[in-house]
Amino acid sequence: MKLDYAQFEELETFSRSGARLDEETRNIIDHGQRIRACLKQPEFSPVSVPAQITLLLALTAKLFDSIPLDQMTEAENTLCEAASEIPAEVSARLYTAEKLSDEDRKTIIQIASKSLARFQVKPTPVEKL
């Protein structure tokens, strides 16, 4: 995620010059904007460890990429609330130095995906010619 954000910042600066951007570059910029939106944290509003990890895994899995920027705050809040659904045995590992298993990550990403489903922009159906 750190590399994605650094790449975003570089491309964002480049895009300000008015250069035409290909689709891949626009996708990188869109993803970076969502990372930035999620990493902004209001002062005196701590985020729980499970919510932080859920948020970071969702960003890494690009679950926020199809959510409009104007809905990011609401989507992030919904995701943080959904972090309470993480099973107790997985949640307990979040507070230790123990590495998360692939199954743990999968469980957390499924919870995140389910909570963000209502924010996903539905692709418009392509009309048949």
C-alpha cells in the first residue's frame, strides 16, 4: 500500500500538468485518492485495532476502488463498524505479534466486502446492438 500511495502522489503531480492519462494511470490515481481518504483520521477519534486492520486489508484488496469519493467517509465508517463482526479467535490474533494466516485475511476481507457492498457502483449494462 505504501508503494501504491507513493506512485499515486507522483502521478497526481504529473497529471496536474494537463497531460493526457491512460486508463491504468487514472486507476492508480483513483486508488490513491481512496487511500488518502481512508488514512485521514479526525483528531480525537481513535480507530480500534480490528477496524484499522480491516481498513488496511480492504484498501490493499482494492475494495474501495469502485466507491465514489463522496461516499468514502460513510463507507469507511460502515467498514469500521463491521470490524466488530470479526470472529473472536481472529480478533484475538490482531492484538498479538502473531502473523495473520491467509484464512484470517480471507475472513476479514469477506466481512469488509460484505459491509461495502451497498456502496459499490453498479456497472451500467452494455446495450446490445
